[in-house]
Amino acid sequence: MTPVAIRAYTATTALGHGREAQAEALRARRSGLRRNDFGDGAAADARLDTWIGRVDGVEAVVLPPTLARFDCRNHRLAWLALQQDGLLDGVAALRTRHGAERVAIVIGTSTSSIGASEEAYTRLDGDTFPADLRQPLLHTPHSLGHFLQLATALRGPCVTVATACSSSAKVFAQAARLIHAGVVDAALVGGVDTLCGSVLFGFNALGLVSKQPCMPFDTRRDGLSLGEAGGYALLERIDDAHDPDLRLCGYGESSDAHHMSSPHPEGLGARLAMADAIARAGIAADDVGYLNLHGTATPANDSAEALAVRGLFGDALHASSTKGWVGHTLGAAGIVESVFALIALESGLLPGMLHSGEPQRDPACGPQIRFDAAEREIRYAMNNSFGFGGNNASLVFGRGSHGNR
């Protein structure tokens, strides 16, 4: 495919606000996971016994008056993330260059503002929601997309993608298609998901939540650590006047539909998505220097993904899961881990893994799965994001003509 320029990117996670906070924590091997303290007013013994990746400062965010009627935790995090790394200035530049109608919003989420719906039911006013939570759109999956339209004044197509944990990876593919089809010239993509009772207790009901910090690709792993995050990237059609350093070079998508909540045991869908992304980028598998794995630390996911990686890539690949830093951020995982892949491209920092150890390596892992960090220049980086129902997405990012070789 014709590459698409990445003009700006940012993430806000349990590691801090903005991409420098992410890079510093990755380099220092400092995890953002903490013992579960989510649920204001809830007794400690009523909280789920687990570790979470909670973003500091969300409760203190005050939305501007024009957005206040859509106040909820998810939108506060969305607004906080928008303030980082000059993202809003970048949006304004695209709006000026192309016109507001020629810039799309394609945003991913898993639960959107369901936390506000939970609150509304706990504060019922008779048979109706309390007055401050009666905005009907606030209780829909598209709440986030609508909020961002108001926050950015963009007037192009606005799409919310909700495909579980692949949501904010698939936004890159959908935005690239809109740009290549000539519908728009640029797009704001990303994802936001926040912690709430439905997330914590829902995943726990599936038997997927660990009481310990998650241990991806480790034989001792027994489940995931849930997190929250928000992040964005600005994509634009490439022209001679704006040759980019960073590019989206390829995307791959598959739906193996093996099981509602478990991956295909041999990683069939994962391999299809990765191979599709590499082919669309027009490169060989061995050209990829770093792969950010989905790596949730659930028993089924990691073995299946490791088998898929071992069958597709050579021994030189550096592949790791960064969920030990931020937890599984669900609908925001795609954008957060794309940011980590872009950091690897720009800095040469190839993360290892936290909480996992080489002596406890899953026997399904090939030599591509790395527990220790490395530093070297790379030309291409990938990100895997896989969702419930076998909904898989892989992305290939690359350096442009001005990047390091």
C-alpha cells in the first residue's frame, strides 16, 4: 500500500502523561501497575484483589464549559490525553491545511463511557437517571467519537470502532482506507478506555484476571492486569511538501472466529493478520526489527501468539509484550502499543518484559520472544492487537527517507 504519514502521536497511561513519560518508564523498567485502588468510596475488602494500571490525575480533570454536559471518567481521560505532545496544535494544522470536513476521526474503545451508565443506575432518581447523566449519547459506544468531534471541531467522517481489544489498532486501517479512497486527506485516530466495575468484574468472571502483576509468556502466568489509557495519532496523505519521518506502512486484519473469548490455539488468525500487514507494507518478515506483542499473560493467548510468531519470523526479531508496564488497556491497547512501537523506531529502545523471566519461558516461545531490553536502530516496527471473537489486527510502521537506516 502507499504509506500514510504519521504527523504526531501521544499516549497517557499509568506510566504518566505523554510519550516522554512512556519512553522514560520503558527505559527505566518502571512499571505503572499498582494494587487495585479503584472505586471511590468502596471499602478495600470490596475491591477485586488484583493489580491495575490506573492513570493519575483523571479525577482532577475539569472539562471546558462547552464539553461539560458530557462529563464522565472516559471523556476526562480523552481530554487529558488530547493535551499532550502538541496533539491539539497538530489537529489545528491539519484543519487549516485541508479544511475541517477533510479530516476524519476514527477512534477505538471497548466500553466507552459505560462507567457513567453504572453511576447513573446507582444514583437513580426514581425511575430516571440523575439530571447530570441524562444525555442519551453519553450511554452509547459512540459517546467518545461525538465528544472528540466537539473537542477538535473536526467535521469529516466520525467513526467509533468497538472490536474489543483490537479497537484502536483497527482505527489505523480504517483511516488509511478513507485516505486512500480520497474521502479525506487526514485523520485523528486513537483510543480511550477507562477502568470501571463492568471491566474489572466482567473479566474476573471469565477467570482471566490475575491477583499478581501480569507475567506475559511466563509459565507461571495466570491472567491479565487490567489498565486504562488514552492515546492518539495524526495520519495524513503523503505529498512532496510534507515528506514524513514516520509512516504507517501496512495493516493486516483477520477474524478467525475460533471462540468467543479464546484465540485459535495455533494462532491462525494472528498469523494471518501479521502476514497480511507485512505483505501490504511490501517488506519481508525479516525486515521487521521490533514487534510489540499482544501478550496479555493469559494462558491461551500467549502460547497461541508465540506459535504464530515462531512460524512467521526469523530468529533475529525482537518481540515483547509491554503489558507489564501499563496493564491490558483493552480498547486503548492498540494505540498505546503502537506508540511504544513508534518510540522503538525513533529511539532504538526495544523493550523487554516486566515480571516475566527467562528461566520460566513458555516452551511455545521461539527465540523471537525477548525478556530483556535491547537498543539498536530499526527500520520497521509492528504492533499486534487481538480481540474477543478472534478479531485480529497487526500494524507495520516504518521510517521515511529522513529516518535512521
